[in-house]
Amino acid sequence: MSRHWQGEVRTILAGIAEEEDEREEGEREEDVCHRDTMLLHFKMSKHNLGLSIHVIYIMFAAHQILGGGFHLTNQDVNMTMFGKSLQSKVGDATKSYMAMHQTYEGTYFGFVATLDVYGFEINYSQRIISSVWIVNRGPNDNLEENAIRIGWQVFPELYGDSHTHFFTYWTRDSYRTTGCYNMRCPGFQLTLGSKITPGDVISPVSDVDGARQKITIKEKSTGDWWIYYGFNSAPTVVGYFPANLFTNLSEKATSILFGGSVLAVDGASTPPMGSGLLPSILSDKAASIEDILLVDEDGKIAPFDVKTIKDETSDLCYAMTPIFGESTSRCLYGGPGGCVVG
């Protein structure tokens, strides 16, 4: 599986490079019809006048359901993991738990990963999220953080159901006044004919032998961040975040986070994370994030050889393994929940 997906990503990146070289020879016109292809993924660097590629290749995998740096504070988690939307309903009487890896501050041009997808019946006082979070914190961490989050979530308060939904989230000012989930505010631009819209239900989620769900985000030469989604097929464009949404992220990412997070209100128990089982490197029953790779400045796949900070709010309820693996990097995460808030 790993070699297959790595080969597919290499093919896509090679195609991007070849097509961009061809465009450099002619006029660089804006072609609206051309937006549904994978062209214009190079970006002129302000620093060295060279070309760089920013790519994130994220795949979702449906598996059999098994059950029903800086350090983030609980307040940070509530805002960064779940966004400013709907905070008025739950107020400050909430508790968030996470099990995540975060890269050290640096310069990142791309990321590759495969995420398992699960589903649970939960109530309105609970939330479950598994995602990749792409960040550029800018010169002032407290005011200018730019971020995009892509993944899956079970969020009854937001959607009115307990299904698993594909989601996006963005901000350009550290979640203070800008940004939202999906298309609940101006920002994300949906492409005409897209097969899925941010906020849609992901289905199926419970067949271990089912088709893999894939999401691709690509940065075009304009600085836009493009999202591609596929179900047992080559990814097709969903839409994009325009470059003018951001002050820093259109240039590069400075940190990448991946893993799970959950939330519950005061007096309620926390929901499951991942597959609902605590992880062990001796078992594959827990949720996985695998085929973890980087994409370098030249658009080539590179091993995930950077150090990370492993952040676990409570390893009794949720945990994250170290990143391990010989042929590809992977990690396991999750837990049964049951931590009582309050």
C-alpha cells in the first residue's frame, strides 16, 4: 500500500513539474477551465528567485469500526482544535483532549499522510476530530497565526447529526475574528462540478476492505491552497482557499500537526478518539496515520526525518505512539474516552 501511494504522489508531482515547465515557455494566462487540472503548482520564492512547490497529500482510509515548539493549553486547544464557531453555546465549561504530533518550527513545503476514518454515535455535548493542521504562525504567534485544517469530524452541534463529516477550517489571525468551518463564512471557493463539499458526510466508514478516501491539498503559483478529494479514484478538485485569505501561509508552512482531538462539556464524559482503542505498536487495532512523508522545496518526496513533539493531554484516556516504521513512517493514536469533565 505504501509503495503504491508513494508512486502515485511521485507521478502527480512529476506531472506538475513537467506541465509547469511547459507553461513557463508560453504566456502565463489565467485559464478558468484549467483550474480543474493539476497545473500551476509552482510558486516563485521571494528569497532565492527559485521555484518551490507546496503540496499536502492526505488520504482517508475506511476501516472496520471497532466501537460505539509550543505546548497547547486547554484554552488553546478549544480554539485551535474546534475553532471559534459555536463557542458561545458551550462557553468556558469545556475540556479538550488531544493526542498529536507536532513538528518543530521550520520551513515545510509539503506533507503526505493516510488517515483512517471511523464513526461513532455521540451526543451534542461531545466532539471528535482527526486531522492534519498546516500552520504558519508569523512573526507574532498571538495575532498572526495562519492555519488550514483538513480531516474528518463527528460534531453533532455543528451538523445536527452523529455522522462522520469531511471538513475544512481556516484562520489568518489566530482564530480571533477570521475563519470558519467549511463554507460557513466567505473564504473557501467551491469549484463548479465538485463531487463533494466541505461538511458532507463521508461514507462508508466501516468496511475494512473498502475503498480508500483521499484528500489532496495543493498550493498553486497564485498562492491559493487547492483541495482535491477522491473515493477509489484519482482525486478531483473540490475548491481552494484564495491566497488573499492569508498573510503568511501562502508562502510556506512553519509547522505541521497531525492526530486526534476530542471535546466534552462540563459534567459529561469524553467520547472515543480514533478507533476507540488505545494504541500499541504491537497491534494495528488503533487508528493509524501512515505513509507519512514530506515534500521538499523541489517537489520531491522525502522521508519524514524531522523531530516532533508528542502531545497527549491524558494518556490514560488517549495516547499517541512515537513515529515508527522501516519502509514508511507511521503512528497510532486514540483511546476509549470516558474522562469525566468537571
